[in-house]
Amino acid sequence: MWPDRYEDRLVQWRQLRSNNLDNPLNQALMTINDWWLQAPLVHRYIRWNDWDNWPSPWELLADNHFCNLARALGIVYTIEIMQRSDITHTSLAVSGNSGDNLVLVNKGKYILNWAFGELLNITSNHVDIKSSVESQVVTKKIY
């Protein structure tokens, strides 16, 4: 269940990161994915091409409005802050097939923000990437 209070969201987000530092990568990614997919969904909160105005992770959690892109952004923030050595590349992407905002980890070996309880793989699912943003654009909001 998604926490109602900002303080509770911060505590759970910190626990999410610390609890998944040592889990096997696929298990950690699944847990992160599923936590963010619990966030209450709204139609549109942030816009794809407005990178400079994307909220920081703390603003994202404080505002408590999550469109599909905001959820993906939260996933990327979580992964980037954890700094796991087995994650070498993270990006946000828009699927040309569905227009969904996806998170590609390790160049698409894992795809998040697709469905609860499900990690996809770019090669086995023929996901067509229309546009992408590297995590370096996003991490400016963290550091």
C-alpha cells in the first residue's frame, strides 16, 4: 500500500534502497519496480521533453502525483542512488509500440515500469524504443 504521508514515503523509499543493496539484481529490480507501481496514477504530471523541470526524487515524493513517466523517473532515481556495481547503464525510454515510459537497465537486459511483478527483456519482447534519455540527465537532480 502506498503511504499517505510524505514522511512515510521517504522512510519506505530509504528502506527500499537499503533492503535491496545486497539482493540478487533481478530480485532487487523487481522489488523496486513493484514499489513504484503502487504509486497513485494520474494522467499527466511531467512532460517528456521538459527535462530541466523534472522534479527531484524528494519533490516527486512530496508532490505525490505519478503519471507513467513520474513512476519511471522514481525507479531511475532509486537505482541511481543505490549505486550497485552490477548496474552499468540505466536510461528512460519511450516505447514506439505503446508509448509507455520504460526504464532500461543494463542496456535493456531488464525493462521496468511495464507491469507489476514482471521484468521484461528488450531482446525477447521486441520492444521498439522511440526515444531515450540517459540516466546522467536525470541524476543532475540528485547530486
